[in-house]
Amino acid sequence: MKFVLLLLLAVSTAVAADHFISASDPSVWSVGRTRQNSDGSLSFDWESTQFYINVQGATYVNAHIKANGKIVGRFIVQVNGWEQTSFWVGGANPGVTEFLAAGDLSGVSQIRIISVLEPSFEHANPTSFFTFVGFSTDGKELPANRTRTRKIELVGDSISAGYGSRGTVATHGCPVTGITSGNTYTYNWFLGEYFEADLVPIAWSGKGMYQNCCDNGETMPSYYLQTLGGESYSKDWDFTRFVPDILIINLGTNDFVHDGGPEWEAQFVATYVEFVANATLRYNNPKMPIFVAQGPMNCKDALRNSLEVVIAQVNSKGGNAHFLDVCGPPTDGCGDHPGVEGHRQMFEKAKPQIAAVTGWN
């Protein structure tokens, strides 16, 4: 187990005694799937897991995170909504490390720490995961103010996870790494920020709804049941802890690598319809808007036709499914995936479609 002390340092005029604020303190809140431990700490490994605190009169805020096992991940720090820095936890960074975040923390400051990478990039497994312990500061912690009332859940593959998402046309052919990838550069992250919604993405590269592109392991319906992505087939997530207003599903690209014709497509449809039915049942909301997305890496008719059958079957049973067209944007990123421009265009295409159904602005 490795312990990392992440130091966010800025200038302020008011200095109070240093004190520790545990992850379970009412002033701290999180977004994303976490395992609640007996000591109040929170373990996690999914992309875009977030931890917040508001402070007043601080000269610094420390975030205490443990890297268990061989996990390694990249984190972004925002202060009052502005990205200050990013840093690595775990791997070659085993000791107590201080990370400097530029910015003035005088007055009231909101600190937001975001895990960037999907579990497969972090080498997550049953013994390798992060644990958020809490914050420490010389300022005064303020009551939590969850200003975001909207909630989006997303289930996807490499496109939604952010595989190669920082690439551009100018860097085409760039390697796919933890530096060139990340969920915070994706269309779904942009949607969450634009609609001022808490976003919880469950996305894993190479995975499918019915069949993965490149392995015979877990598919996304199994991962969907897990608190930690690295704990295979654990089925331990408590669905009452995050109840979304909408569910976006962008799967099928990897499945259709194996398209074997009508019988295979019928199995894909049946698995998809069952997944939607189970999701709405868990949330006790049969009319929850379900956005069935396609694009931009497979925009062929075979997948489109199957998704339209999914939508028709869901709605015939009283559901509320809608096609979400994100076809057309370029795969300008690393690894022939959507990059900076691709994800921007996907966001721009998805935004009005979601707004038309939800009434969000």
C-alpha cells in the first residue's frame, strides 16, 4: 500500500491551525462509484470519480489518497472550476509527494479532485484500487453545497472512456497512453459540465453489450453491477446511492466486430433490451429517458438497424428510449479514436438531442 499526500498550495491572508477532515465528514462530498469503508474512507477505480470540499481562508488544502497494490492513475485538480494541475498517484510515485496548484485560495474556494483514467489504464484489480481518506487544511471547511441537481449515468466503451481523446489531426498516429487519454476530454464529460449535471461514467475500452471486441471476459452488463471495475463479477453496487435522471448507452462498436448475421444480431438486441429493462427496474423508473447512442466509430446500417429494434422493443414495453446520433465527427485522436475535435463535435451533436427530450438548457 502506498500513501500519497497531494498538496494544493496557494496564497491567503488568514491562517488557522492545520486539521484533518475525513472523507466521511459532512463538509466533503463525492461523485462516482465508491466503496464505503469502516473507517470512513472511500475506495474507487472508475474514471471521473470526484471529491469536493469548500474552504475559507486557507493557504493550502491537502488531499489524502492511498494507492493500493499496483494501481496508478492521473488526477486533475480544479479550484473554483478552473483546472490548476494534474498529478499521478501510485506506480513510480510511492512516497509522500507534494503537488503545487497555482491559484489564490483567499476567500471561499471549492476544491474538486477528479480521477481521469478508466480502470484498465490504471491496472485496477481486486487488490489494486485507490482509497480517498480525506482532506487537511489550515482554512475553515464550509458546509457541502451540492449545487448540481441533475444526474447523468453513462455506460460505454473506449470512445466514452476517453481512449486517445487528447489527440488531434496534427498529432495523428500518437500513442495511446495515460497522458493522451482520459474521460475529462470526452463528449460525455462535456455534456455533464454543460448541463451542470453530476456525471457517473461506467466505461471500459474494448468492451461490448453482448460481446467484447478482443476478449471473452466480462461485458458491460456485468461491469455495471460492480462498485469497483477491477473486482470482476462482484455485483455489489448499491443502485440507491446514485439515481440518474437519464442514462446514456454508447455500446455496439466492439460487439459488431463479430456481427454474424440475423441470429447474432437478435442476441445483441435481446441483451441490450434486457439491460435497459434491468436498469429502469433498479431505479424504479420505467420512464427514465434512455439514450441509445451510435457513433462515431461504427455508423453502419447493421448496427443502426439493431439499435432501432432495441428502441422499438423498449418503448413497446412502456419504456422511454431515444436514438442518440453521434455519427459524423472525426476519429482525429490517438489510436484512431475521437480526439479533441471529434469529442467536441460529438458533444455539439448530442447536446440538442438530449435537451429536446429532457427540457434541460
